Amino acid sequence: MAQTWIAGSSGSRWHRASLAAFFSYGFRPFFLGAAVYAVLIMAVWLAWLSSQALLDVPWDLPIGGSPFAWHAHEMIFGFAVAAVAGFLLTAVPNWTGALPLSGPPLVLLFSVWIAGRLVMAASGVLAPGLVAAVDVAFLPLLGGFAATQLFARPAPRNFVFLVVIALLTAANVAYHLAVTGIVGLDAAGTMRFALMLLVLMVSIIGGRIIPAFTHNWLHLNSAAMPMPRRMTWLDVSSVASIALLALFQIGPVPGGVEGAVALAAAGLNGARLLLWRGWTTWRAPIVCVLHVGYAWLVVGLLLSAFAALTDRIPNVAALHAYGAGAVGTMILAVMSRASLGHTGRPLVAPAPIVWAYALLTLATCFRVAGPPLVPNFQAEFLVVAALGWIAAFSLFAIVYAPILTTPRVHMKLKPAAASDDRPLGR
């Protein structure tokens, strides 16, 4: 593989990219795979949308079921789940002291994820049973590896991730059953449930890492300022309210009930976010972007409430605030931070990655606010949003490919650039 130039405190030197380094830790293949797939799947979607809405030369994707349900499925079970895998395979050993998954087992897991993407890309011409079997296999395998590591030092609070993986697997099975017509389910509805499970993960993981990383940065750079605060009752009720909204996606719920719960959840999570004092971290984009991602979660909850209680906000706006905003931004934030921390580099976002943060935020704004405000230019807003998404994750892939494919570096960190937190927290 190619050589990469690494600048360290002990002098500049060449580091050779290798498969051994790439498959030495779970975050390496899955973070890079998630970023590359985010670009590819959005490029395909952009081409299809443009052919339908702008170019008037429609063409059919070789996929089974609705293109919109397929797009949602691949954004969740292709892009987002890969990032979740990278996070769990890196955070769980940090929590438990277990050895990280590496070598042939990691190659196997990554290969199963890739196989799922290939069969989904050709799901319209392959046997439905084969497509479902290959695509569904990834999450149970991930859950098995994660469970093995979690039991090295059992902690009840960490087993929630196994429950979420099991529910995501059930949602994926339901999607395939719906697409094939075996059961009378709405394929898009199964994806809404899966999306809310990812939002639930954002609320759980965000509650662990955002105040901790903010505290650590302030302690090193602005020790005189008030520190982030946490309240147990607020943390529990914030997560529980989102879990309830996820359950609402399973069956019909009166709009007034769902709207009231979403509004309460927005208030709880908004209060939680304010206590974390994100505005004090504006000088550290790699910390501040975590707060931006969680702010999109609150926006999504507010939009869900208004969509359920009124007819003035389309629910699709809430779904993209969750998906592109909360989930997409948190994935980009965690991948960019963890990749630096776990490869021995200062926790300072490179300049192109700061641009990636901004581009993703702008893309989400265009996707969420553009079509409702200026419906006559809906297609144009979708194109601009898709291009912003592609640019953001392309920047991550370009900047971090050398980092993720070469061995860990060893350098002395300047106090302002270092952090006394573990890269993925506890």
C-alpha cells in the first residue's frame, strides 16, 4: 500500500499504509468505510433524484421496493450502522479492558458489511431471500463480538447497546419482510423505527461523551469558567422520552399524544444540552460540533411535535433533522475525534474537517428548512443538500484515509492540543 508522510515531535518520517494497520482496530475500517459509503450512496441518490426531477430522463435503480425506502435503508443500515460498529468496537474495549477486535475476525465482520451493501445495490435482480440473509447477517455478528467484549467486565448500563442492536436487527428483518410482501408492513415505517433507535443512541452516547469532553477541554483551556453540569433525573427522562417516541413508530398513535411526548422530549433534551455549556467551546470545533449534533436532535424533536400537532410542518423535515443533522453530525464528530485520539494525534480538527463540519451543517439546513419554506425550489434544495453531504464526507475520507491506514504515531502533545479524557469516554 502507499506511504504516508507523518509529522511528529521527534521529526518527520514516512509511515507505510498496510492492511495490518487498517485491520488493527475496529474504528479504522468502519469509519473509513462509513465515510466512503456516505459519499457513494448519496451520489447515486443525487443522480437518481436529478434524473427524475430535473433532467426528465428517468432511469430505474436495480433495487427491490421503493427507491425512497431503499435510500433510507442504506443511509441507516449501510452508512450509520458502519459508524456504530466502529464506535462500539473501539469504545467497548475502552470500557471493559477487553482486547479489541482485530485481524481476521475484523476482516470477516467488515466483509459481511460490504457484502450487505453489494446485495442491496442489486436487490432488484437477486433472490429476495439471499438479499435479506446477507444484509441482516451483519448486526447479529457485530452484537456477538460486542457481547463477548462487554462480558469481560459486565456493567448493566452498557448492555443497552446490545438491546439497541437487537432492535435494529428486528427493524431490518421487518424491512425485508415488507419489501418482499411477506407481511403487510410499511417499509418506510420500519425505517422510521430504525432511525429513532439511532437517535436514541445519540442521546445515550451524547450524554456520556459531550459533557465529559467539554469539561476536559474547559479544564485545560478555560479552567475559571463554570463547568458542564449533569442531572441524573434529567438524563434518564431525556433518554426515556426518545425511547418512547421510538416505540410510537411501531404502531399507530394519536397525533396529539405523539406531539405532546415529542414536545416534552424537546424540552428535556434542550435543557440537558444547555447544562453542557456548548457555546463556551466555540474555539474548539472538534468539541463544539458535538453540541451542534445534539442541537439537531432537539430541533428534530420540535419538528416532530409540530408535525404531529399541526399540518404546517411536514414530518420529512423532522426525519432529516434526525438523520442528516443529529445522526450524521454526531457520526462525523465522533469519527473525526476518535480517529485522532486512538492513533496518537492531538485532538484538534484539521482545517478541512472544520469545513466538513460547516458543510454538513449547511447541507442539513438546506434539506430541513429549504423545501418547506420555498416549495417551488424543492428539487434544487435537495441537490444542494446532497452536494454538501458529499463534500463533507469526502473531506473526511481524504484527510483521514492516511490516518486510518497507517500505524499509530507517538508524539508529545502540547497542553492545549491534548486532552486528559479517553478518546471515546466511559
